[in-house]
Amino acid sequence: MLSEVNLVISFVALVGSYCCPSTCFYIRNTMNPDLQRERETACFNPELITNLLDGSTERTRRRREVEALALNDPELAHEDLNFLSRSERYEVALRKSALLFQKLKEHGISDPDEIYQFKRSVHLGRPEPLDLHLGMFVPTLLSQATPDQLDRFFTPAWNLQFIGTYAQTEIGHGTHIRALETTATYDPSTQEFVLNSPTVTSIKWWPGGLGKTSNHAIVLAQLYTQGQCRGLHAFIVPIRELGTHKPLPGIEVGDIGPKFGYDEVDNGFLKMDNVRIPRDNMLMKFAQVEPDGTYVKPPSDKLTYGTMVFIRSMIVGDSAQMLSKACTIAVRYSAVRHQSELRIGEPEPQILDYQTQQYKLFPLLATAYAFHFVGQYMKQTYLRITGDINLGDFSELPELHAQSAGLKAFTTWIATAGIEECRMACGGHGYSRSSGLPDIYVTFTPTCTYEGENTVMMLQTARFLVKSYSQASSGQRVAGMVSYLNDYSSRQIQPHPVAARPTVVDINDLSSLVEAYKLRAARLVEAAAKNLQAELQRRKNKDDAWNNTSVDLVRASDAHCHYVVVKLFSAKLSEVTDTAVHSILSTLALMYALHGISKNTGDFLQAGVLTEPQITQVNQRVKELLAVIRPEAVALVDAFDFKDQNLNSVLGRYDGNVYETMFEWAKKSPLNKTQVHESYYKYLKPLQSKL
Amino acid sequence: MLSEVNLVISFVALVGSYCCPSTCFYIRNTMNPDLQRERETACFNPELITNLLDGSTERTRRRREVEALALNDPELAHEDLNFLSRSERYEVALRKSALLFQKLKEHGISDPDEIYQFKRSVHLGRPEPLDLHLGMFVPTLLSQATPDQLDRFFTPAWNLQFIGTYAQTEIGHGTHIRALETTATYDPSTQEFVLNSPTVTSIKWWPGGLGKTSNHAIVLAQLYTQGQCRGLHAFIVPIRELGTHKPLPGIEVGDIGPKFGYDEVDNGFLKMDNVRIPRDNMLMKFAQVEPDGTYVKPPSDKLTYGTMVFIRSMIVGDSAQMLSKACTIAVRYSAVRHQSELRIGEPEPQILDYQTQQYKLFPLLATAYAFHFVGQYMKQTYLRITGDINLGDFSELPELHAQSAGLKAFTTWIATAGIEECRMACGGHGYSRSSGLPDIYVTFTPTCTYEGENTVMMLQTARFLVKSYSQASSGQRVAGMVSYLNDYSSRQIQPHPVAARPTVVDINDLSSLVEAYKLRAARLVEAAAKNLQAELQRRKNKDDAWNNTSVDLVRASDAHCHYVVVKLFSAKLSEVTDTAVHSILSTLALMYALHGISKNTGDFLQAGVLTEPQITQVNQRVKELLAVIRPEAVALVDAFDFKDQNLNSVLGRYDGNVYETMFEWAKKSPLNKTQVHESYYKYLKPLQSKL
């Protein structure tokens, strides 16, 4: 039982969608000659980078082993999802979700990372109807149920007899959960809670698996007892009858309809009309309602804080995965595709030879690497700080909280835009579902709004930055990633504190560039803090002043996150021992840093960090680096080690047989099931016969 | 017959997808109170702006009349497309396309603009299977067929007996059409052309309507006669049998499979194996092949040039339309949606009151207006220059060609990103198909790659800019939008020509900002031209030098286009007579110009156009303008005058009844057709019964 609990806890990691398995075979018979040449001439061994991304040679080996168990399992095979209706896609996903449990037991997979890898490979990186059962329902039971409640609910949940979801958001309420309207009123005469959705805006909306799959929901509702509102609490509400799966009395439940993506998931609505549940269906580990209705307050809720931080940290890793996937497709296709003329009279060159194509893709490739290392750092930091917290030390939690919020927003915004850039870099064919790119986009873009809307996240980070700045200004030393603010506190009253700093940045030296990003962040945090102060002095109240500065605050957070990413990328290089790998990763780090400067030149000029001639040099250097990365690009994406099934892209195939596969794929299009579409007989033939 | 020809010519305008109809009624019974208040407190009459966008009061009236004919026609009604399969969507669209012809005749609509408005309203701004028949097949007949050929093909095409498409792109060949591989070999013994797709890469790919709808295609192929290749020519190829619609011998034709969007369109493939067509199926108005195989060269092909320019100019208008649609949805929803706390203890504010939300939406709103005016200018310029061309004056064509290429790329990139920004500004609900935003995005984003891939377009503009720069440098005066280069020619040998210029920009004066944009463009064109020169001096050949400078060249084009947009927005204000309208449009123009500076501060600092303190003022001023636009925002989107059917968005409804409608919409989701999904019986019940 205990191992099952651990197994389940590990499933917290499974919310969201991940994709990265694969084994690379460098020799194939039908390899596209361009790709073959690209691979033969690369200056480093991509396997070494794969190991670096996995953590070790052994971890790469084991990951591939676990992934192969799923990818080679004929029971988990299915038709191309692009050709199925939403209802069919839901069905495929549900079938695989049900099989997943059985397969994990069969293969004896119990390590959290391995479960995660296996699940990713079963669902090919796509969301599925049981995500919230595994990722929220069960973990919430584990963290908030009493031992008695665990006895009643855990085993049935683990065996999929109870399938649950987590019903928090309402149609009228998202990020600001205090305003939720659903009520749970305690009736001491029957010792029951009566649940209601009192308004249209209070209808529960969005929870995954709620529409068709779940028979239980953990419902967040305003608790009323003894005539008083006691705020939000969690209740286990049976919503469908066991055995028939029909909605229970008072329950109106269903699917919220088609979305941009997430076709496999039955995101649902739930409207409750005097739904009665027993008193002990309130999750009572912390707060309680006694039989007579007496309310017992919870002690504290710092651990909830931790779960959010964990999920956001994981999303940073997702940004890396999804952007890497898109880069793999776009770079490989750009090596296979020949188009136009570079030199008059010569054959059409690979489009990867165009500087503009390189300029689209290589900074994104560098970004994908940067985000991988940031993801690793966030995971390690989370584990370290969780260890501290278990020992009672909460000191680093505020920074981790701020960091995870900001980096979640920073990386998801950039990866989202980057995926689309990759798609468009594939020209018309990127728009075909066969490219895999539209799917990557629609699967990933929700990360910008879920688990904390990105702008709200940036403002949370800003709150921490401004607080740290004011601490530093008042002489307290601040620690961690914001320690640079210590250097700025003394100068805050001078008119141009930063601009007065002598320019010492060497644009070819990564540590010097880290310093430049630090100075930029410092200036923007300082500027935002001062603007906030100025707003306050105009006798605005605190909240209005904050709102009127929020554009500056978001910019400050963005610059801070950018600095953190450059710093972590740079720091990672010290771990790399292989000379060739060190060299190419240093080039990518330099590309990441310099490209970021060239896209934000004003900030660096205004901060007095760089001079105008230096900016010109930066732009020139970026172009030179494109040429350095060019011959290594295919090997750099190979190193991400995505298996073809997982990329699910005719453009990104490892063997480069793009056009043949695209033609075969198209022939399977549902519209080609008949030679003549039925609408011809309905609308065209009658019209033509009239003539 | 002649009027029919005119009617058809006007259909050239119909490629792409447009949406803007609607009548605004300012009084409704069930109006959301927030929206009502927003409308009551706006300082200007939105109807006046609607008239400005349409061109006159009369044109607004007539547009609404034409649109109403389509929108209120019960024969054109159908179920929500979001709930239909692709095959069903294709069928709905085909039915409406067939009806369209009949309805145009019924209503006596023959003015090109009105046909365009009517078609937009019939298809609710969506693409449809006959787009290429109307937009390319018929117009190509008209421009390239001989009188005899017109006699044979035009009337059947106009009556939809012949349905045609335009088959140019191949699976391995897009923008660079000279490399197309399809062959048409003349056989004098039978006086036929033999068409072949000799390789996989030569399969025709993408043409709309090719997959299932068309029975003819105009095929672009390399002409071989008397043993020689004569380059690309157009051939009318029957592909499906009249009466049965079955593919003819040697023809393999079908749908290319699902795409990101365009579900209604059967983009298709065509593989030809020794397909024989009579000699007089080659379009012979210009080039000819005589019965014995003798090839007669065409005189010139400047008119093709004109068609491309026209379509690209129209796409600029599309950018405005689609971005306006997205802004309408996001702004209205932001006025209805209440979330979080601005002031502690007070009710949740409208999300439009958050500065960060304003900062996302109002610059886009300003951009939408800017693009409308640019679209109007492009259309007028096209008509004017076409008039000149008809009089034999080609002098302005090169600039128009460069302008339309660059502005097509500039506006589609920005509108594409802007639509997604609007979607994400609607939070989770933006991700629902009910928001209408995913659909707007996937329908619009192909404009970035079709009709000339955007980067290629930017480089075409750059070629014109560099040429103009070098003309100006050698003392020739250049005219039109690039005339600013005349001022720079004299200084090109100085080390810091532009930075030396005294700063005179007044950031609150629009004409001064136009000057600032001009200086920035001049500097970037100059820098790109000099970098190109430097590359050439490193003894690179001309083509390599161009490629190695292409990143700079794209930047220069971007800055030039940005200048043109600011200039045209500013110029438009002089036409506005109403004081209140003039005031709000001036605010938007200022927002557009200042926001563009704040996003590109480095360029303005490097050009010495603005000082660092001025940049700080610009950022501050942008925030102030947000507050000025805030109370006018809803009226500003109302002025775009989109009818609800056309927005097809529960979030963007004119009456603001967002949540009720969303709930009703969701209930219609296909997954809700049964209470219990069949997969429950297949996968969950057996599993649960085992326990």
C-alpha cells in the first residue's frame, strides 16, 4: 500500500503534457542524403548531450528502455489522431489511460521519473482524460483527507472504481479563487452538506475529466455553517452513479465543448442543485465541521503553496521539451527542403543555408537548451528546498515561489511564440496537421493561462523583487538570485545611478554578459520601484499605485527572469567536460545572450551597460554565430533524442523521408475514403444537370 | 455577358477570408450593464468612425443592407461549425457556395465591393471550396485565354459546370516557381500535350478545391516542345469526368488531409501519369505552340505582376479586419469579465481596468485602426496606379510592388501575433472554440506563408530599398515613400551621419514622431546597404553577400514599413472633421507611434533620434494614453461594426451575455449527445466490474 501511495504522489508530476522519448540510430538504410551528411560532419557526439540532458548515461539508457516498453507495445497503438473525430480521440485516450495502470504493474515501473516517462510515451505527450484524477484528485486525497477518509476513498480511486477530478474554477471565476461562488451549507439535522451552484457564473467549468469520465469530484466551495461563511473548503462529491455512470440527482454535468486543442480531454461543467453529501465527505485533515455544525479552523496551509510551486517548476521543463520538439521538426525539415536560389544557376540550396532561416531557428534552439537547464535547476531547487521545509526551514520558499511563478510565465510565453515561429519557418507544410506543429502549439499554449495566468505570475515575481529592492535599500542584505539588488541600494537617490557606471562588458565573454543582464535587471527593478513610489506620492492608494505601475513591474520581472536564464545557462557549462560539447554549448549560450541583447538593445543602452558601437558589434556577432551553429544544427536537435512516434511529424522524421510520407499520410485523409464526396451528388450534380 | 465578366473579375478580390458586417443597435433589452455603461459614457459617436472605415454614410448603409441579405437568409443558416466533422463542414460550405451564385443573381448584386461583402457574409469570413475557382481559375481564363478558349471555357465555368482550381505549388516547390517539375510535353503526332508528375516532389500540392470539388485545373508545367524546355506555361487539364465526377485516366487526385484550419477547403494533390490534353488546352493568349510544335514566345508579362500586387494589397486589409475582430472580442469580454481585486475589499473590477490588460489590448486596437487606413491607402493606390498602367505609365509599379510585398508581411505578422495576444488576454475561455478566437487565428495565419512567404516578401522590399538608396547616393533623386533616402545620400561617407543630427523630436507631436520613424528607417536602410557593401568587399560573390546581410535587410524593410504605417495613420487624421472622432483617433495614432518606439527603443537611441530621458517619457506617456483610451475602448471596437453572427464568439457578443450563452453552447457539444459516453461501457465498466 505504501509503495502505491508513493506511486500516486509521483503522479502529481503528470499534469500537463510532456514529450521527449526516443532512441537515435545513426545509421539507417533509407536516410535522406542531406541529413546523413549533416550528421557525418557535426563536430561533437550528440549522445553526450543527450546524457547531459538526462542526467547521466545510465539515465539515458533507462529512459529509452522505459519509453520503448510503451512505444513498442502493440496494445497501445492506434490510428493517426488527426483523422479521428473528437469523440474517437477521447475514446482512444481513455482506452490507453485504463491500460496504463495495468502496464505499470506489469512492467514493475514505480520510480516517479520512470512513471512519468512511461506515461508520456503511452500518450505521446498528449493530455488525457485521467490527468486530473491522477494529478489532482488522488494527491488531494493524500494531502487533505483524514485517515478514515483515505480508507474510504483511496483504494477505489487507485483501482479506478472512483474516478475523480478537481473542480475549482467556475465559469465566472479563474485565478482569483477567493471569489468562487459555489456554496456548501451544513445541515446539522441530517449531518449533511448541501451543495449549490447559486448563479450561472458559479457553474464549475474547465476541470479535465469532469465532462464524461469522472464519477467523483473534489469540489471547492464556500462553507456555510451556523449561519456563517467560513471560506473555501474541499468536498468530495459523487456526481455519477456507480454501475450506470448516470448523473446523480441534482447534478447537471457535461462536456464544455470543443477547444483549440485538448481534444482527448473532456473538460467539463458541473451545476449543483441542492446536492446532499454526508458530513464526512468534507476533506477534514485540517479544518473540520463537527456534527453539530461547530467549525474548527485549520492550523496553516503552507503546503498548498508547495504544490503550486512544484507544478510551475515542472512547466518550465515542459517549455524546454515542447520548444525542443518544434525545433527538431523545423531544423530537420530545413535541412531536407531545397528552395530558391542562393547563387544564380546553382541547384536549389537547403533552406537551412539561408541566413534568415537560421536567424529564425538558431536563437530558438539556443533557447530550448537554456530552458532545459533552467528546468533542471528548478527541479533540483524544488527538491532541495522541499528537504529544508521538511526540516522546518521555510526561508527559501518565498524566493522559490517568486522564481517559479516568473519563470513559468517567461518560458511558456517564449516557447509558445517559438513553436509558432518554427511552424511558420516550415512554410505551407507547417500548416498541415502532418507536420505535427499545430498540435504541439495547441497542446502547449494553455500553459500561458493555466496554473496561474502569466501576467499575474509576472506580477507575483515583481512583488518579490520590489520587496527585495526595498529591503536592500533599507540596508538589509538580500540573498539568492536577487542579491544583485544589494549593490544598487546605496545609489538609489542619485539621478542616473546606473548610467554612470563605466562600461566594462566584453561581448564575447559569457560571464561579462551575465553581468550585463544583471545590470539591466537591476535598472528595471529600480525603475519600477521608483515609479511605484512616485505613484504613491501622488496620493494614490497602494492598490491604484500598484496597478498604475504594473506595466513597469512586468518588465522588471521579465528582465529578472532573463538574467536568471542567462546565468543558469552559463553556470551549466562548468559541468561539461567534453571539449567539443563544451564548445558548441558555449556557442549556444553566447547566441542566447547576444540575441537577447539585440532584441532589447534599448534596455542595455539605457542602463549604460553597452555602448552604441557595442550594439552594432552584438548584431554582427549574432550573424557570425549563425554560421558557427549551422553545421551543428541537425546534431543539436538529434541530441534532444525524440523518437519519431513522439514527434509525430512527417517533416521532422529522423530519416528525412518527408515527401513520400506526406503523400502516404494524405491518402489516409478521411475525405479520401470515397473518390466522390457525397456532397457532389447533393449540390453540384443537380446544379450541373440543370444546365 | 460583359457584366458577368466584370462580376467575375471582381471575384479576384475574394481569395482570402474577410469579415466585417453588422448593424449596431445601441439599445437592447438584455444588455449587460457594464457594456451599456461603457457605451453611454464614450465621448464620440462610433457610427461616424464606421462611416470613415466604410468610406461614407451611404456606403455603410449599403454594406449593412447587402450583409443583411446574407445574414438573415434562412437558406444560408447552419449548425455551429465547431460541432461538425471536417467532412460536414466541407459539405456546409459547398452548399453555400453553390447557393451564392443564385443569390447574387436574385438580389441583383454586381458591384465588386458588394459581391465581396455578400460573400463574406454568406461564408461568415471563412474560406470555402470555390475560392480558387472564383479567385484564380476564372480570372486566369479571362487574362490568359484566347477568345476561342474563352468561348469554350468561360460560360461552363461561370455556371459551375466546369469547376476549376489553379495548380501551381508542388509538394517540393513553393515560392520559387521556376523550379517546378511538372512537365507538359507536346506530341505533334496527335497534337496533344502529355502531362506528367515525374517525381514525388512534383506532385501538385495545396490548391484549394482540388481535392474533391474541381473537375478542371489550370496546371503550371514546364513546357517541352521540339526537344526543348520552354519554361513554365499554363494548361487547362480536365481532372474529373463530367457527369460522374470520377478521376480521369492517369489522374490521381485527392485531399491533402487535415490542416491547422481551413477545414471547409479541400486543399488537394494531383499526380499526373501521361495525361493527354488537346493542343488548344494550353492558355495561348501570350505564348503559343503551333500544330507542328513550333514555339512562339510571349511578348511580356507585366500584368501577372499586377495581380500579385493586388492580392497582397488586399491582404493588408485582411490584417486590419481580422485583428479588429479579435480586438472586438477581447475588449468587450474584458469589459464584462470581473476578476480579482484592484482595491482590497471592493468588488472584483472589470479586467479592462487592469493596466496590464490595457497594455495588451490598446496598442493592438491602435494597430487595427492603423492597418485599416493602410489597407484603404493600398487599395486606392492600386487603383490609381492601375489607371496609370492602362495609360502606359509603369513608373510607380516597382514601388507599389515593393510596398505591397513588405506591408503584406509586416501587417500579417503583427496581426497574427496580435490575434493570439487577444486570445490569451481572454484567459482560459479564449482557448474554448466558443470564443471564436482560435478560429480567427487558424484562418488568418496562412497569410504569413501564402501569396509570398513573409521573409521573402521583406527581402523583396529590401531589394527596392537598397536600390533606391544607391540611386539616391549616386545623386539621382528617388520619389515616393522612399524619398527620405535623398536626404541621406550626401552623408553616407561620414562615420556617424545620423547620430550627429540634433534631437528635435517632440514625443507628443505626431508629425514629429513620423519624422522619428523616418530617421530610424533611413538609418537601418543605410546600415543594411553598408553591411552589404562590406560583405561584397570581402570578395564574396553578390549572392553570398546578399544572404549574409539578409537579417539586416529584413530589419530595414521592417523599419521602412513601420514608418509608412505611422505616416499613413497620421495623414488619415487630416480627413477627419468631427472633433470628438479626431481626438480619439489622434490618441490612437499617438499610441501606435509611441508604443512602437517603446518596443524598439534601441533603434531610436542608436539613430540618435531620441535621447534616454525621452525614452523614459515615451514609456510614461504610453501608460497615460492607456488611461485615456480606457473609457472609449468599447465604443472603438463597436465602430468596427461586426455583427454577432460574423464574430461567432460567445465572449464578443454585442449584448455581453457571455456566460449564459457559453453554457447553452456547451450543452450542444457532440460529446453531450448521450449522458454516458460509449467508451464507458467499453473500458471503464469492465474494469470496475472486475473489482
